[in-house]
Amino acid sequence: MCCTRRLLFALCFPLLVRAQPALDETVERALRTFEVPGAAVLVVKDGEIVTAKGYGVRRLGEPAPVTPRTLFGIASNTKAFTAAAMAILVDEGIVKWDDRVIDHLPEFQMSDPYVTREMRVRDLFTHRSGLGLGAGDLMYFPPSDLSRAEILRRLRFVPLAHSFRERYDYDNVLYIVAGELIARVSGMSWDDFVRTRILDPLGMRATNTSIRAHGEQAEVAFPHARADGKLVPLPLADSDNWGAAAGINSNLEDLSRWVRMQLNRGAWGGRRIFSEARHREMWTPVTLIPARPGEGELAQVSPQWSAYALGWNVSDYRGQRIVHHSGGLAGMVTRTVLVPVLNLGVVVLTNQESGAALNAIVYTVLDHWMNAAPVDWVAVLNESQKKREKEAAEKVSSALAKRNPASRASLPLRSYAGRYRDAWYGDVIIEEQGGRLRILFSHTPWLEGTLEHFHYDTFIARWDRRWLLADAWVTFALKPDGSVEEVRMSALSPLTDFSFDFHDLRLKPAPAGAKPY
């Protein structure tokens, strides 16, 4: 084929038009206001691409622009692909949504035998297992060296926070289980199944399930986050072990096909990816999510009802049902929104951790097509974000103000050092180095930092990679003889991403001579 990729894109999408000026202005203002280096915006209406446009740059300090071909990590938008993969297997009669997980994965085990026995395939997709918010995420985020099979094995040690099917609490780990189940029954890896049964039939040729698949010439957006107040580019995260939950990388050119297939109820190019029956199931609410009313202008777009279906959120926006999902990685947030009654699809990809910028763009597009009165969403969400940050800073300041400056650590620093072990995460190492304590999560190279004494036997973990924005309390509990019995951790700031589930750790001194775990 003599055509270049750029020409091919133009030939394949002759109806591509420039974004409406109001959208251009909103995106550019959002990037400036929230310090987002780059974004990509897709709008599909009635099966046609209305907008597919890049804004800003892929990496701060470099001129390469974001285009419709720029790859972003779509994070938890991956969950809809995993649900679609399972739906294909349901269509083929290989799996049923209400099959017991252990009938396909006998090694699957939760911390409660009843939940292990009664967990159904459907439950893997609906965030109602009894696990707490983000429970177990530290096994794979930040990037770790634990395999998918090992994560599945360690799941049995993750504590449950609630009764089975009692309430909604978002998790990633059960999507990893779903990916392993797909691999077991299909005879191919989750990655290969998604490639051969979804990506290839849709012609999503640039999309992949691992940053290792990026070629040298790949057009890739780099993530960005603030480190001590300054925006910096981050390394691409090698997170292959949580692939089925958050591993896909894609661009607007490919996602335009995914969105149009979804709005076409599973059909694409004269063939079916999955049946209409499966399509309805994936968009049917299963787990109710408590609605949180917004304030001011946000009240008019806050959902009156919200639920999780199979790989998708379902709620309302200005009285219309929307099907949607967001995705977040370190330094990158993305969102997909479908409005079935309008046959409208919106995708926004950004390379900074700013949900405010993301939503300002999404709300502007939705309002345009719903003929709603214009709202300056950049200004509204900027004010909301500043309020949230102010409240969080006040909570941190209040906690720090409770420090007793006259207190001293109960033990010499060397007595806190050692190898500590949590049943589901593994080993955390604390060492004395040059008159200070250092902490290292053995499976997670990014989680390395200094323990700063706060008071009594409580320290603050200050991570070397300041852009993690996840400093944590570290408290040592002592036995009567003065030795360490247990170490507990929790996030310092309420703005810390829930995937830093430090609070779920129960760190005990590892047995003498024990092998690393």
C-alpha cells in the first residue's frame, strides 16, 4: 500500500471536521488552567466522526504535538474491553455470567470461604464483592514485579471490608481474575484474546495491551504530575500484570471504531463482535452507587441515579441516560461517555492527573449536543478543585498540628529496621541509613522513601518520587518487651489516590531466616 498512515486516516474518515470553536476554546483554556500538556478529543454522532483532534504536546518541553494517532494509556476504560471479551465467550456458550468462578478457576480463593464458593463470573465485573475500595491495588500499582498468577494466589489474603454483595466498592483485582478466567477457558492469554477477537476485527491496529508493544516510531503521550508543586513528565508505567483491569493503550483513530461499535450494539463492518443480548447485559445496571449531590452549577449535572453494570458505569446527565467509564494512571486520566438516545460518543484523553480538565471538556461536549445553556465549566471546575484542595490541605495541617514536639521515638532507629511482611502484598523493608530510616516496598521500586519522625512511634513516609503524591503515616506498635509487633500505614492526604491502599496492610516482622516473599 503506497498511502501513508496520515493519508489513510484522511481517506478512512472523510467526514472528519474541525472541532467547533467553542470546544477548541474550552480545551485550550482547560489545558492552560489545569496545567495539562496535551489532550485528544473524539466526538462521534450518528455513526460519523464529528471531531477527532489533538491539542498541546505529548511531553512537556518537547514540540511533538498530540494528534488523533497519539497513544494514551486508557487505564480503567480497559474494563469495558474485558467485559466484551467475556461476553464473546458467553455468546459462544463457553461461559455463563452466573457460573461459579471456582468452576473455571479452581485456584481462585477469597478470604471468606462462602464468598469463594458463591462468587459468580458476573460478580467479577460489578464491584460488589465485599472488598474495600481499591483493596489489593498495591500488588500492581505502582508497577510491581508480581505476576498475574501470583496476584490471583495472594488475593485470598486480602481482607473483606463488607458483606458479599452488600455495597459498591470499586476494585481492580477482580478484573485481573476475570482476565485469568478468560485465558483459562479460551486457551490464550487475555492479551491475545482481546487482540484476536476485538482489536483486529475492529481494525484497531495501533492499540495494544502493553507499553512493551510500543514500537520505536510509536506516537506516545507521556504522563505528567506535580512534584513539589512543579509539573514534570513521568516514565511510562510497565503495568502488564493488571492488564485486564487497566492495561490498554489506544488513540482516537482506533477508539472511534470502538465507540461506534458500542453505539451500534455490538456490530461493526457487517459482522458481530458480540450479540445484542450481550450488549444489553453489559449496559444493564447491577450495583447501585450512592449519588452525591453537587454544589452550585455542578448540581445541575450531578446524577440523580448511578449504577455499575458490566465494565461500564450507567447514570444520568441532564435527564439522559449515559454509559461511561473513566481511567486513571499515574499522570494520565481519560474518559469515555456514550449517550445512546443521541447516538453520541465522546472520548477525552489527557496526559496529566486533572479530572477537572477532563470533565470540563466532557461537559462542554455533552451540553452542546443536548442544547443546554452554555456553562463555563473550566471556571466552575477550577473553583471546585481549589475548594477541594483547600479542604484537603486544612485536614493535613490539622493532623500535623497534633504533633507533640517534645516526644521522642520509643526505640533507637536501628530497632525499627527490619523486614516486615504482609500476607497479600509481601515484604516491606525498613533500613537505617546514615542516621535515618529508609523504607522500600520489595515488589514496587517506585515506593522507596525516607521515614520522617512525627511523634512517639509514628513516622511519615516521604517517597523519593514526589510526583506519587502519596505520602503516608507509618505507625509502629510495640510488644511489652519493646520489640515491634506490627506496622500500620495510611495515606496522609485525603487526595491520595485510593489505589495506594496502605491501610489494608498488616505488616509483621518476617520470621528470622525466612525467604523473601
